[in-house]
Amino acid sequence: MTGLDEASVGFFGDDVTLAANRTQARHGMLVDGFRHVIADSTVLLLGAGDGRWCHAYAAAGALRVIGVEARRAEVARFGRLPEVGLRSRIEMRCADPQEALRAEAAAGERHDVIALFDMLEGCADLPGLLSMMARLRPRLVIVDGLFAVSEAPVLLMEHARRPVCGAPGLRLLPSRGAVALSARVAGFELDWIDWTMLEVQARLGLSDYFQSGAKCRASFTLVPALSPEGS
């Protein structure tokens, strides 16, 4: 469970049904819907928490999953997760995710799938981050996090409940418009995941994906854009 999941359970209460439904729905939207790409792939997961999402991608058929998490305590918790025959395909690294991404790109590594959970908060150079991901030549990028609800390419500054990227009390949230522009600059095609596909009774524990106001949790995918010739 990532810090995101822990915070969400606290936000909505500790009701077991809410937490279970949230986990099931998010796995369905962020993992199961992409099994056709994940199967037999290599996955780089940035913001891996204690590795539970690594398990999810390995269970979906990934041959190798590298999870990167900056918090040492979270990485240590990976060893306490139940062994379900997937651990040999998972490598957990304690490192700054953006530094790890930069190192992978510099080494000429390639990953079929890149997943990011709450990794765009505080990123002032979003085009640069996405361009760095493009250097890893992924077939698919899956992103989940908080975004400013604006089609203008802006960054929303707000008070944060926890320190983010070395700036206590403040965080930057990219807008939907900033994501769209950055994706285009980096050579990706953007597709926002439609959470409204979930029926109302299936949205228990997921109200942050449907909230109104200046920000909202959302998810999107990126795939390499085709050249003008379609090649």
C-alpha cells in the first residue's frame, strides 16, 4: 500500500468496505485494464511505497518489476509482505525516483511500462520529466495523482499536509493543461482514464476521483506518438 492509499483510508474513515473497494477499483483501472501490455513486460514503478503495487504488476504478468521508493521505511516493509511466488520478479530500490529515472535513461535502459504514483507533485519541469521517460522507450506510461482542474498549462501552488520535494507546507500540482502540453512536447499521446465508467455503487472510497474544486485525483496514460507518416 502506498502512502496515497494510507492517506485515502484515513480521509474516508477506516471502514474496511471502503478500503477494500478502493483497492479493487484502483487495481482494475490502473493494472487489470492494461494486462495486454503488462504481460511479458518489464515495469518501472516510481513511487512504489511498500511494493504492493509491484506485486500487482507482477501478478498481471510482468516478467520483471523494478520498484523505486525514496522512503527507506516503506522499502523495508516490502520484506514483510506475504510471499506469493512473485518476489523473484520484483526488485525494490531505495532511491529518489527522479534520480533513478535519470540514471536509467543515462544507462540506456529500456522499460516496456512505466508507472508513476503521486510523482508529479512538486515537479516544476514536467516536460523535462516526461522527455526523460521517453528516453526509456516505453510502450505505455500509467500515471495516477492529484492535478489542478484547469485546461490552462499552469502549476497550482497550495498548502500540503506533508513536506513535498523539500518544500515544507507547499506543493505544486500540474494542471490537466500542463500535462497535455508536456506530453505533446515529450512525444507522447495522452489519454485520461475515465473514472466515470465506474457505476455509482462501485465508487465507495473513491470520492477524491470525483471531487469538485480546484484539484482532483485523476489518472492518465501515455503512449509514443506516431510520426506524421504513421510509422
